[in-house]
Amino acid sequence: MKRTLPLLAFLCTVTCGQDTCGYYNVTDRIGVLEPSPSLVNMRPVKDWRDPTIVSVDMTFRGVLDMDEKLQIMTTLMDFEMIWENQFLSWNPEDFCGIDRILIPEGTVWIPDIHISEMTEDDSLDVLYMQLYYNGTIRRTRTLKVVTTCPLDLYKFPFDTQKCNLTFGMSMNTVSDVLLIPSSSAKEVTLLSLEEFAKSEWILKEVNIMHLNISKYGEQWNKVIYQVLIRRAPVLYVINLIIPACLLVLVDVASMFIPMEGGERLGFKITVVLGFSVLLLILNDFLPNTDNPPILGVFCMVCLLIMIVSIMDSIFISYMLYLSAVKPEVPKWLKLWVLKRLAFVLCISIHKEFSDTKMVALNNKAMDESPALHESETETNKQLSKDNSKDSPEIKLLKRLLLELLMVRRHLIISKKEEAAKSEWNLVAFVLDRFILILYLLIVTIIIVVVVLVWAI
């Protein structure tokens, strides 16, 4: 009998201990599953003067979308909150070592933390939270949010953006709730780099700022996660920058197409149309801001110089037309183009075109040509008279002389026309080379400026 009593006591102790080893024993003990407006709506402190300390942590997992037009960013992140509920605690030794349980989200008070830059929230609902034996509650949620992000697109597509995610309380001031980051910026950056999904954007760094903001005469606690992301420019280099440079190169090469035909003008207009398509594609990416990207400035300068080269081709075509209608080149055009501009551009011009004295002599010779023509006409009339006394040999010689005079007259007229055309062609050539050199100079300068801006 004496041996039986201790054995029964031991069995009773084991049986009673096994009855308190379930999670429901813990929940029944603390009453967390019972409907209680106080647990849900009231800040869980025994003394209202004690602030609730909420530790926050964030892991940046990826940029799902970036709308440059609206300047909004869709991101995916893991957000964790840890705080203490002073009314929910137990001794793990009383419940077979249970030190934590899962509780539904809507059964206790939750800090009303929001993101100031958020415009849309597509996050999944959290079903359960972790409750530890000392009253500590851990709530982890995966957020998919759309936030505003002011973009600096001056170096597009080699740009780096800074987007802030500001976490703060909606209704509780600093005297009620204190927000503190649970991890350092270095730890958040390393963990985010491991979890970050590869996309158009590359994560560089995550900085953390903890500050108080004065509003409505009260202090509000804020934790700001500043995310630095860099754009992967390969797609834009292939689809925008390389085609733009190739079109500029083709347009420069078109300056060597002969001026006499109309192929150059049509070819240049085709290049400008293709370049305009690239500008439309670029315009779809960029917002309307006062600080346009340097790539847009480069494209606009190239388009402007292309238009200038088209105007040059039209002007040259008009000068070639004048060579047939107006044989003489104006004196001022010869002086400024054939003499001075050609000297600046180091283009060798024949002396008879650049020398003003030779120009004057040529003009005098052209003025004397009508008198020479009248003399030839009178000679032709005298030779054409039929004289019966002349022998057949003399008549044949007179006829040959008339033919020679007609050939001479035709050669003189042709030589004058060719000289006039050569002068107009030379003026057109000098102006065309001036536009070409100006084109190359401007394009080289803008390319150097763009590369320097992207490199800095």
C-alpha cells in the first residue's frame, strides 16, 4: 500500500502535466481568442504614460514596375513589426515549454503604421501573427505597394534614383508609440541584395533615417528607408542610342552624295523621318519636366542640324537651277564664298574664280560679246550673197567659212555656259562643305558633352 500511493501520485502528476501541453491551453489561459474589444482597440500598456516601442524592419525584394510618366513605382517588400502586449504572457514551464503560439490577426491591437508615399496597396492579407511568452508580438507581411518616387531623368538611361519609403503612425504620436528600426542599414542592404529580383533596375543601397516630424503641434515618429536603384541601360542602348548614332552617321555620309541629282534631298528626308520615330519612342518613356534628359537634348540638336542640312540641300539645288537661268554669279557671292569662306575652309579655288580683277575682265569680255556677235552676223550676210562671177571653188570656200563661223559661235556660247555653271557649282560646293564641317563640329561637341554627363 505504501508503494502504491507514490506511484499513483506520480501518474497523476504526469497526467495533469499532459493536459496542459496544448496550444489551446495557452490561449485559454491568456484569453486571446475570446472576443475582447479592449485587446483589439486599446494600446496594450498597464500605464498609459509608457509608450509602446515598435521595432520595424524591411527587406526590399524588387521593383515590379516603374512608370516614368506618372513617376510612380510598384515595389515588393517584406515588412516586419515587433511590439509588446503587456497583458498577454505566460510561463513556458507551465505548458510543457511552449514559448510561442500563432494567433489570428484581428484578435489584438496592431500599430496603425502606414507608408506616406503609398497610392495603392495590393498586398496579401496576413492571417496569423506570432505571440511569444513574454508578450512580444511579431507581425510579418509581404507588401506590394505603388508609391510615388520623384525621378531625376537627366542622365537617362544611365540614371540612379532615390525612392523613399516613409513608415509612420496614423493616429499615435511619439508620446504613445515609438518606431525604431530593428536592423542597421548595412544589414538591410545585404539581406535585400540577396532577395532582390533581377529586373530593369539594380539595387545599390538602402539607407535608414529615423526622425521626428512636428505636425499639428505634436511630434510624430518616422522611419524612412531610402532605396537607391540604378537602371540597367542595355535595352535603351540597343533600341535608342545606337540607332540614333547610326542615323546621324548615315546623314553625315549623305553629304557626299553628288549635288546634281535629287537623290540627296529625298534620302535626307527619309533619315529625318526615321529619327522622328526615335524621338516619339523616347517621348513615351519620359515625363514632362523642366529638366529634360541629356539624351533628349542630344536628339533634338541632331534633328535640328539634320533640318539645317536639308535646307542646305534645297539651297544648293536652287543655285544649280540658277546656273541655267542666270549665268552670272553675283559679285558679293563670289567675294564672300569663293574667296573668304573658301580660304577659311582651306579649299583651293582656281585664281580666275577668286580674283576680283579676273572677275572684272570676264564681265568685260561678256559685255563685248554682243558686239562680236553683230560682227559675225554682218560677215555671214556678206558671205551669203550670191555672186555669179565667183567660181565653184570660191563658192565652196565661202560655204566652208560660214560653217566654221557657226561652229565658232556655238563653241563660244557653250564655253560661257560651262564657265557660269562651274562658278555656281563651285559656290554650291563651298557652301556644302561649310555645312558638313559645321555638322561634324556640332555633333562631336554634343556627343562629348553627353558622354561626360553620363560618366560623371
